[in-house]
Amino acid sequence: MSECITGVYRHANMRLLATVILSILTACSNHQSTSESKAKTHSLQSAKTISSVSPLKTGNDLVDRINEIKKLPQRTLRFKNGEIDSISWVCGDSLYWQIVRLGQEAIPYLIKKVQDSSATNIQVPCRETNLNVGTVALIALDHIISIPYFMVFETQWDVLEMNCDFGQPLHLLEYINEHPQLASSKLAKWYETYGQKIEKKTLKRADQSNCEKKHGIKYQLTIEYQ
């Protein structure tokens, strides 16, 4: 009789132990699922935050629409026997040229817009890099007035790849993409120093590109550095 009771007691203990172990395993599983769910939710929220950078506002209606530009002007040089045989242009969106036509009026707004790190679908020719809105602003700024990159950024940018980078020095556009705040700050300092020395020079028709002729860009801005 006592052996039977002992056996029942042991059997009950084993069932209790199994129940406890099952409860622990279930709790751990639920905890892991909850943790993974929270981690996944956090990851999605982080990705959403990163991908939804709000465009920076400057106060100029045209400059603040730079994110609408889908195509930039692109010049293509063709060579024959080591010399330029022909030059062709794809002029890009008219909004770009509307901004360029603003001339000096657009410069301070474009410098501020360089800070805009929101992404575009515009890819750098010859590389798999998409431009930020602020980098598009830099290209428009350089079209209005030639930027002395070494003076402004204190870095040598003198290597060019033909038909690449929208005519900009090699890897300059990636630099602006990665350092928008710093680039804007250096440009602002340059403009504060030399902005009063800007002069307006009328372009001869022979010196205008086909796109400048098409969009009525008849002058360029210059600075005499001393």
C-alpha cells in the first residue's frame, strides 16, 4: 500500500515538474516572440524615420521646389583623334533653369538648401550614387557662379572624368552628400566674404550652351579674386 502511495506521489511530482517546465518554456518562447516583435517594430520605426527626412525650407519658392527636379543638365563630349568632335546636351527639367535664371537672388537660398539631406532619385553619372536635394542645390549654385572649390572646402578637387558627375570634379558630389551642414557653412562663409564683389557679365551667343540659349540664360556671374 505504501509503495503504491509513494508511486502515485512520485507520479504526481513528475507531472507537476513537467507542467512547471512547460510553463517556463512557454513563457520564454512568448518573451522571445515579444522581444523579436518589439525589435522588429523598432527597426521599422527607425527605417521610417530615416527615410522620411523633411525637406529643408529656405523661404524661396523656386529653390524650395528643388526636390521636384527629376533630370539635371548633362553635357556629353565625343572625341575623334584625341580632339572634341561634338558636344551634345540633355537640358533636364525647366525648373532647374528657372532657378538658375534667378541669378544672384538665388545664391543665399541655394547655400542654405545645400543642408537639405533628403534623397532624390537622381543618380550620379558613372556611379551608383543618388544625389541629395542639397547636392542638386550645389550644382545649380555652381551653374550661377563658378565656385572655387579649393578655396571654399580647403580640399583639392581637380580630377574630372569626361561625361560623368554632371561636369563636377570626381567625388565632390559624394562629399556634399555626406557633409551637407559643413558644406553649407563653408559656402556661407565664402559668400559673406566675396558676395559684394560679384559682377554680372553678358554672355556672347557663341559662349552660350544650347540649354542656356533655350532657357534664356544670357549672362554669368563672376568674382575677381585678389
